[in-house]
Amino acid sequence: MRAQPRERELLIWLLVIAAAVRMAYALGAWLVTRDPSVFIEQDSESYLAPARELLARGTFAVRGIPELERTPGYPLLLVVGLWSGHVVPVTIVIQVALSVLTTLGVFVVARRVTGDARAGLIAAALYAFEPISVRATSALGTETLFTLLVVWAVALLVAYVRAPKRSALLAGTALLSVAAYVRPAGYYLSFGLLAFLAAAAIAARDWRRLSHFVLATVVALSIVAPWHIRNRALDFGGFSAISAVNMYFYNAAAVEARREGRSYADVQTAWGYHDGRVYLRRHPEQAMWSRGRRFAYMGAEGGRIVKANLPLYARIHVAGMTRVMLDPGALSLLQSYGLYEGNSGVLSVVVTDGLAAGIRRILHTNLLAFVLLGVFGMFLVLMYALAVRGWLAEHRTLDPAVLLSVLSIAYFITIAGGPVGVGRFRHPAMPFVCVLAAMGLVTWWRGRHRDEQPSHGA
């Protein structure tokens, strides 16, 4: 499917605009604040530390201790900036370039799904200005690299659906598995999408494709298996210990806070989330345990608490999914300009007392943030409305190529739920929201055009 000259020209302009918007945002934050810390996320140091060891010693460790919480994908990108001596600006420039490639991927996905260049161009235009994407490129975090890999993986899977070339399926599966090394949250996506495509093939009685999915599953397992083996040698059987930390210090702590009527942040502090010495005072028997064994305990104990209080946790998780879906990203945009305190305690208020309480706190402490939340929120709701129309219109509801985008959105929204759920975790879902919204706009335009056609009746 070759791009026409006019289409190529418009696409190039959109990519230039996407780059310009992201660079302008980053430069504006620097000029306003003159503070490089505005580009540092709360967990940036947890990626920078192993990146320094990778550069200095070629080992994935922190202070000589093998790293278990983080995976090596994003630290490898940070090594480039560390080597240059200017990690923040170099990393941001790289991430702007990666985000532009993601914008191109959004165009490719939409065009392959619909066969319509207009849908591709509209989807790319929507993503070029998507607030969470713009913010993510100016922060030292995994979102931009991870989303690039996911979008191009889905582009390959869509290509396989439209023309069943095994190479496209294997390459898409491999990219999704590699993406798990950047953000472990994507670990199960490759297996889920393969299961869906296999089910679609069975429903269509296309038995010859089943061997393709078996081979793709082997590819996915072969890519993630080495990290499992490495971690198992360190007494931790999972892919990343961050899942165990989240289960204990976030999910289980949120349950405990609700049960005891305490602040979520207070429970985390009392359990030793911010101070390992506090944790060991609560669990003195673990003083001689390896870090891997401690993480395994956190995952098991946190899971036990959650399972014992499953109805309560289900409400907490759904509330987190709601925040992920509806947080328009305005607060993080202001944060880069020093106009909103990132660690303001709003999340703890939301988890403890609900979303309405968090919004009231923002209203009373930062009127600009409250206004932008409203403006960006209306834009986000419009995007969702168009996306639903794009999915349901013109007999696309059960089209496997369309459902790849729908399922990817559902996966990221679902897995990001819980007490830690905030808008930035929606980042990898937004390219697919843009694809579906573009389809909705094209559908609306076609319907309007048909309505305006003169009737040729009696």
C-alpha cells in the first residue's frame, strides 16, 4: 500500500509538527524554570542508577547488587545520555525522535486497519497533540520507548491480519516481548493478543494459521525466558520485582488503609515503603534473606491480603482504572513548568477519600490546574466518544484488525488500575484511542457527506 505524493507530504508535515510541539514543550519548561529537575520523574533515579553501572561496569546492578525491580530496556537508552555527559537533554531529544516514530506508527496502524489514508493522517494529527505523549517525551521515564515498541508491534499484527504473512506475526510478537524489558506491565500483552488471534482463526476455521501462533508463542517465550532464568538465580521467580513491590506496598497497603480507616500514605510509611529499616523492624526474620527472597515474600503476602479482601480491592482497582481513563494529563503538563507540585498528596487523598475529594483539593489549591483539567477533560471525552463510534460503525465491531486496538486499550487500562493508577499509565493506550477516534471522524464525515447529497427521487 504505497503512499501517494500528497499523502506523503501531509504525513511529513505532521511528523515535523509532532517533533516541534514536543521540543517546544521541553524548551518552554527549561526556559520558564531553569531547573532540570522538572524533567525527572519520581522513579527516574531507579532507572538511572542501573544505567550508570551498565556504562561503568557493564553489569545490570546498583552499587554492585544485581537489580531486580527494574528491567534493562530503558536503562540501556539512558546509557547514551550518560555517556554524552548530558543525560537529560540528550535523552529528551532521543525521546522526541522516538515519539515522532510512534506518530508514524499510529498513521500506519490506522491506514492498515481502514485502507484509508485520511484515517491515518487524522490519527497521526490527533497523536501529534496528545497531551500525555507530549509530556512523556520530556520526562526521564519508560513511556515513550515502550509505546513506540507496542505501536509498531500492533502495526505488524494488523498487517498479518490483513495479509497472513508469518514474518509479520513473528516480528510483531517479538517486539511486544522486547517491550516487556522496557515496562514489565506489557508482559502479558503478546500472549493475550496471540490468544485472541488464534481464537479468531478458529472461529473462521482457518486452521493453517494455528501453526503460526504456536511458533509465535515460542518466540515470545524465548525472548522473556532469559530474564526469568537470571532472576530465578537471584531467588526471585518473576520477570520483575516491581510487580511484587506494587502488590505489597500499593495494592495491599490500600486495602489495609480502607479496612482500618487510615491514610494510604500513612500505611505505606508504616510498612516501610520509604525506609528499608522500618520494613525490617516489621519483619526481623528477613534480615538475613536475599533481596530476591524478600521480594518473593512481598508478592505472596500482598497477594494474600488482596485475595482475602477481594471485593474491597476490586473497588479500589476499578477506581484506579477510572482515574487512568479520565485523568486528562493537565496536572503533569503544569508540573514541568513549575505550576503544579507533583508530590502534592492528591493521589493519597483520592485513594483514601475518593476522586471527588481529590478534585476539591485541586480546586482549593490550584485554580489553573482545575480549569485545565476541565478543558482537557472535555477533549478526552470527545476522543472517547469518537473512538466508540469508530469501533462500532460500518460493521467493524468484530473486525480482528480493529479489535487489536480495542484489546490493547482495554489491556493497558485494566492493568494500570489499583491505587497507583494515574493518567500517565494510559500513555500506551492513547495511540489506539487516536486510531479509533480517527475512524470515528471519518465515519462522521462520510455520514454528513451522504446527508448533504441531493436526492434524486420523483
